[in-house]
Amino acid sequence: MFHRVLRLRNDGFAYCLTRVPGMMRLLYNKCEHPGKSSVLFLPMIDMNSGDKTCILSTLEYLCKLASKHNMPAVVTFDQPLYWKASEIVNAAPDDSLIRNVVLMLGSFHTFMNVLGAIGTLMDGSGLKDIMETVYGENAVVHMMSGKAVQRAFRGHLLVDQCLTCQIVAKIMEDDPDFHEQVEELERLYTLMESGECTLESLSKSGCIRRIDKTVSLKKDELAAASKTGALWVNYQKMLGIARTPLFNISKERSVFPIFCQSRARVNHVSGSSGIISITCSMC
């Protein structure tokens, strides 16, 4: 959020903020190296991957392996195989270990599902016309359905940027003191860019909390003023769910509950659009 505020305040930040790899290197260049990675090959089943017998054999092997370590079996499938694996798990006897398998949809198809849900919910709102000012008409059709993932996400980020700029501009008109908070945020960002301030200390800054609270209150005010305002505020909330890094978070046991909470929010967006939620069998 503070990226978009800074871009409104100073166009000089626009170039450096759009370089995502450079930004990630700036934030995490002082982190400890996790160590040398290793790759282990599991036994290979010489069968068609779409064959249900192959999927059943895979699930049985993983269940036995997980039971040896006293852990649940968490398996991630792409969408075509997910359906078949779900049918196998649901058809298994109640006393079978396969019934305890946690099936998860891959992050890419989950992301595609959310983008399609957002496009469905925003159909007729004028979002399509806005995107057609940047992208071609045929391209926007695929963007709204979530099929053109990269273009769709980029287009949504551009619209989100414009909405945030309008909100912040309105805040600055109503509260002249807000300029001082933005200037302080600009100073903190400069310190972080130069390495004099860490991401952790920046996230704990009172300036960011005050700006976030001010912007949130203004969004609530605009949402209560009109149904159109509520529609676009909810659109930004849905984009916030789509932007969460929990799509790519590790499935380690320590963060797995947080991961499931993120997937539950995805299910809420997908369910609101009428799309069947298939992201996680546990969520």
C-alpha cells in the first residue's frame, strides 16, 4: 500500500518501485542463506499420470510415507488431476488412510480461479471498459475470465493503483496534515533503499500504521456513501486477497494454518462469484 502512496507523492519513485526483482533483492539481501539445497527422486510409476490407478498408487504410497513420520499427507495437484484425486478420496472406505489425505489445488490454478471470480463479480461495473483503454478488446475478454493470468494481474494492479491515488488525493484535500505523514513515509523508504533501515523496523513504524488506518477509514466512508463506492472498495479487497504471498508459502506445519486461512478467503471470493471452490479439501 505504501508503494502506491509514495508514487502519488513523488513520481521519482515510480521507476524503482516497478522493478520487482530489484525491490526483492533490496529487502532480503541481508537474510541468511538457507544452505545448499538437495533434490531427491521418489519412485516413479510407469503409467499415464491421468490414470486413476496411477493416482491411487501415488496416494497410497504417500499415505504410508506420511504415517511413518506421524504426519498428514498433503498432496498438491493441478486442476485436471485434482478432480480425479477428489473422486478417489471420496470413494475410499472410511477406515482407509486415503480418507485423511489433504488435497490441494496448485497455486497457479488457484490464482487463475480467483482472477476469474473477480472478473465475474465485476462484470458490468465498467472495469472491462477501463482495461480496454490499455489492452485490446479480445485480450480483455481473456483477462476478465482469468485465463490470461499475467495480463489480468497486471491490469488489475493498474486499476488498483488508480483507485488508491484517487483515495489518497481525497484524503489530502480533506486533511492537509496527511502530507506530513506521506513525507515521513517517503523518508523511511529512502532509508530502507539505502540500507539504513530494515524491512522489519519499517513495518513496525507508527507512520505506516497511521497511513493505513487513515486510508482504511476513508475507504469505509466511501463505501458507506454509495453502492458504487462499496463495489470498488470490495474490488480492492479482493485484489488484496489475490496479491497475498500466501499463494506461494511453504506448506510447513508451522505456517500451514495461516496458509489454510488464506485459501479460505480465496474460497469466499470464488463462492461469491458462483464458481465452485476447489482450492483445498481442508479449507
